[in-house]
Amino acid sequence: MFTVSFHHKAPDFYPTGTGRPQEVGEGSGLYHNLNIPLKAGCTDAAFTSLFEEVCVHLCLLLLLLSPSLMLSLSLF
């Protein structure tokens, strides 16, 4: 499993203390997590550019891993 999370990050935003970029997983899941915190006011254009860049790298990773299942969870 590999998890990518784009999320709003601010000191008072729940849950606090999680979602930092340096949190990349633990144990057998080390390097299986990518947190991408977004500052308040992130524009649609900035998000789209970042999302597209991450997707290019994820596509390369998917070619290497050849997963049998992919899931997408989107919360608004």
C-alpha cells in the first residue's frame, strides 16, 4: 500500500501533530506514505500544478510496483 495525502495544514487544523512531509511511514511501511500539506489560500492553479507533478512521479512508481488494486478517497 502507498498513501498520498493532499491536505490543508495549519496549527489549529484537526488532527494536529500529523500530516507532516517527513512522516513517510514506519516499519515495513517505511516510504509508503507521502504527505503534501497545503497552506491556506492555495489557489486552484497552484494545486493543479502540484497535483500534476506528483502524478507524474506516481505513474513511474506504479510502473515499478505493478499494483493489482488502486483506491481513491476524495473528501471535500
